[in-house]
Amino acid sequence: MALRTNGADVKKIIDTTQTASEIEDAFIPPANLLVTQALGSNTDISSALKTEIEKWLSAHFVAIRDPRIQQEKMGDATDTYRGTIGANAKGLEATYYGQQAIALDPTGSIANLGKAPAKIMQINPLITNNY
């Protein structure tokens, strides 16, 4: 599996205590797998764009694992974490980095990761002739 990005490039977009080597070992491989599965065979997307999406997905995984305090409040104890959206956001929408990965993908494939595929069902009504 050839990684498209590296830890040093991911560290350029996210402030983290993780080393470049730790990012390459733990966070880039799952991002690489997702990009490869969702976009790998799509020839309409350049390898440069796939690399950017992989970088932002990697930063998303770092932000989930290593959230950074942006603001603390003592009265009524409130913490705000840099890069995260809030408790109600789920999946890639939970961080600014995941949202950027979604925005970079012109196919919408990244946005649909983890979502159940749509199903179309035809309902055949029971037709009876009661004359």
C-alpha cells in the first residue's frame, strides 16, 4: 500500500503532539485505505487531489485521537477543542479536517463513507376486483 501523503505534510495543517512518524504509522494508513477504496479507481480525480484528500482525512483522525484545547472556562466548566465541531456532529463532519476532505471530493464518495446505500423499493399493491 503506497501512502500518498506523509506525517510532515499532515503536521502542516494540524497542531498535534503526535510525531510525523506516529502519524504515518497510525493515522495515514486508514486514510489511505478510505481514499483508495472510495476514489482509487476514479480516473477523473487527479493523484494530486487524492493526496490532498488523504492528508485532510489523516488530520481528521489525528484530531479525533489528539484533540487540542482551544478555550477553557472555569465557571460552568466549558472546554472548546480546536478543529472539532461539537458533540452532535458525527463521522467526517465532526472535525474541520473531515469537512475539508468532503469538500475536496468532487464525486461525493468521501461524504458517503459509512452511510448505508439508498434502496429503491417498488410497492406492488394487491389488486382485487370485487364486483
